[in-house]
Amino acid sequence: MGSKEIDTVAPTKVREWTATLASAVRAAFLRGNSLPLLMRVGVPVGNVDPFAWLSSMQGPDRIIWQARHHNKIRAMFGSAAVIAGDGRVDSSILTSEIDRFLSRPGDEMRFFGGTRFDGSCESDEVWRAFGGYRFVLPRFELHTRGPNAQIYCNLVFPEDSENLDSILKVIARLNQGVEEFEEGLSTPVTRNDIPDKNEWVERIQWALGMFSRDQFEKVVLARRTDFKFSAPINPFLLLKRLVGATPNCFHFYLESDQGAAFVGASPERLFYRNGLQIDSEAVAGTRPRGKTEDVDEEYRASLLSSEKDRREHAYVRDTIESVLRAYCDSVTVDHEASEMRLAQGRHLVSRISGVLSKPVSNFDLLEDLHPTPAVGGHPTDLAVSVIRDVEKFDRGWYAGPVGWVGRDSAEFAVALRCGVVDRERLSLFSGAGIVEGSQPELEWEEIEQKIVDFINVIGLELRNTK
């Protein structure tokens, strides 16, 4: 059964497309029955700003997803099904719960969501409302590609058999009061770094001492920087600016039950799986972009020739390759790292792909691939235990996997270049890979550059902070 999409010219009036969608949903309920079934209906809606549209929706489970190298933006609202919990992810249970829905006949649908970086740690006040993991099959999805948009309603039978009236009530207000939101962001007035620079230097020096005693080879240490603004921040406007300024990144918006928003623009794919084909990549080693062509080329040459960055990168590549070889008959690896050039920076990247020897759960793959040494360290278990002991804040979903799961496909990014917006507070998270030869001052500056880039991208300047 294919999606019922109406291919006529998009209605010009709100009442027309909401009425058309309501009519299509009624027809779907007439075709639906008590048997397990997934049904999706959609209508064109013309030129709609997905950020303004989702900002105007009131209710839980507002989500935005844009894949890297794709111009389609999905803005999603409400839930047809939710799989969520606290603590560590049990891959077998999560697989079973999601398959309970996606194994049904009917239209293709996806669950969107993510998990904490480390499910064994206790959440702090920034992350408590997000839980340990949450995956949502959205009720409504607005798909935009340039000036063209289509809105879909996802129906899950038999659970939705008695929900027609409530769904129609939501459809009636899907486009009430949608206006372009204010383009201005308030000014950051305070800043707090956790840890501060002195504590950071002490931690790096401690890690370097552990390297010298062969305790481990790499650890990724992170910082949290809290900004307080003079007025509440609109997270949808913040993400809209990130999308415009950070092409070729994964863009995401996930919301807690209490309205805090996790937003980001990550350059790093954890894996993409389509049937038996799986693609991953190692991303490690960082330099900024230069303000002139000559300076930019100097940064590029410095990154590509850096023994320290190439060694750090190799830990990530070799670990991912080892995981995929356990699942695949054949694996292809870029053994020579190349440059991933972004608007705000550059990284070393090696791509790894393979063909799975047999069907495997997406969450088994996720459990074995996350965390990579790019966000944890090497050896991974020891590095993560060091992070638990050394970092005095909760990473939450920062550096965890975010993405989607479909019937026979899935894609997850690593949640980087990200922050939590909670009214007047913006908490940014960023880390640096520490290996033998790292210099505490330079690692501080690397993270500072990432924080400055994020703030500048959304149209603000750090010199405005006190």
C-alpha cells in the first residue's frame, strides 16, 4: 500500500489544505481495520517555513531532522508511537519494541530520536527531562524541499482505531497562527565554563601522565559552557541559522517533555545502513578555516601533515574497521585520511563501508559502534571510565547517537556542535581528543574556537558576554 499523496497544485488557503488532509485521514480510517497496519496520507501545502511552522505548534515531541548533503528538512510534531526510557539502552528490547510497529504491513515510516552518551551516568539538571533514550514515530511530518512542502499524517492500526476525532482536532489547528518569528536573538549576558581553564589544564596534565605510564592511549575530554541571555531564546530560530550557516552537516532538534531543546549541526556520521550495505566514517583531527586563502591553505597543510592528528585519527578508523569486520564479509577502508572541509572548520576523515554477512539489528550495530574513539578514547572502555571520573558535568545526549530507524534502514549521526536551549540558558558542549603530545593550552583553544564558531554562526559575538 503506497502513501496517498495528492498531486494537485498546492492549496493557497490554510482551510483548503487542512480540510483536504482531514478528508484523506477520514478515508484512511475507512480503509483501516483492527489488523496491524501502517498508513500514511499526505497533501501539498505550498511554501511553508518548517521552523516557523514547528515553533507555532504547541505540544510534545517536536523534532527536526536534516541529513547531511540533503536539502530536505523534516519538521515533525506529535507522536503515533513512542519508545522511551531511562538508563542504559538494552538493544534487544529496543529492537523488539520498534519492530513491533515497523514490521507491520503498509507504508514506510521511521522512528526519530537518540540516546545519552553514557546511560550508566546520572542525569544532571540540564539533561534530566530528556531521559536515557527516546524514539518517536511522529504523528505529523512536514517535508520541505525549497519552496515545496508536503504534510503527512502517520496512522498506526489498530492503536489508532479510536483516535479519529482527536487527530482531526489537531489537524484543524495545524496551521493556525503560523507567522515568521522574530529574526533577532537576545544578547548573552553571562558565561560560565565547566571546567574553567585552570581545572582544564590540570586534567590534561593528569591525562598526559597516564599516557606516559601506558594506562591508555587517547581520551576525549569535553567542556560545557553555559550562556545566560537577556531574554528567552527561540530554539527554532537558532537552528534555522545553524542550517543556513553550516551546509553539509546533519541538523537536528529534539525536545524534552519540559520544553528544553537539544539542537546541533554535526559533521559526523556514525553509520548509515540500507539493507545489508553499511557505511561509516572516522572523523578526528581538527583545524579552523582561515580568513584568507593563504591562511586557509596553511591550516589544511598543517592538519594533513600532523603526526599527532593522524595518530589520533587512526585510533578511530581502526576501531570502526574492527567492528564492521565482525559483521561483514568484506570491508573497504580509506587508509589514507583526507580532508573534510566545512564552513566553520576542517577535519581528517576516512570512510569505511561493508556488506553485512547477514541481517543484524540496528541497535546491535549502534551498541558496538558507539562510542567511537572520536568521542570517547582508546581503549574505549577505559577511556569512558576516565571520562566518568574526570568530567564534573553530565554529557547527556552530547556525543551520543541521534538519527532514525526504518524497516530495513537506519542512519545515525554523532551529536556534536550542539547545545541545549532552556529559556534564557544556552549550554554548549564541545570536546578535544587528548593523546601523547597534546598541549593543554592548544586543546583549550581548539574547543574555544568551536564555541566561538557556534556563537558566531547564530549571529552573536562572545565579546558581548560579561
